[in-house]
Amino acid sequence: GFFTGNRLFSKKIFQLRESAAGLDVKLELYRSASLIQWALLEAPALFAIICFLLTENYSFLALAGALIILFVINTPAKIKMAMLLQVPEDEIS
């Protein structure tokens, strides 16, 4: 889920950079790409938590913890959006 989400997100961001759409459209498409990436991170995290609850194997808990840390790392920020979309940060505000 993590690798597929990152690959799809990168592909969408590359398409956004190349498009001549306005900033509002780019931000909306960025939002949808982020949601897809987060969904593909959320599913394995929930699965790992369920597996931990069923088996009490702490490796699943560690995996869920690592995936939650990846959620925090992939949190959107103005500077990150500006860098990825290649637009000035003040335009995003």
C-alpha cells in the first residue's frame, strides 16, 4: 500500500506540474492525490492493528506504528505543496 500510494501520488504530481490548469484546479487535484495516498496507507495500518488484536504478535503492532509515522511524515504543508506543484508559496495562501 505504501509503495503503490507513493507511486500513484508521484505520477499525479508529475501530471499536475505539466498541466496548464489554474491554481485552484491544481490544489483540488493535489487534494485528491493526497487522499488516495493516505487511503493506501490507512488500509495496511488498520489491517496490521486487526492482525495484532487477533494474534497478539507485536510485529504487527510495530508495523502499524511505522505506518502511522508515515502518516505524520506525509502531512501536507504549504511549503511542501508549493515545492511539489512548483508554484510560489504565497499564491497557495
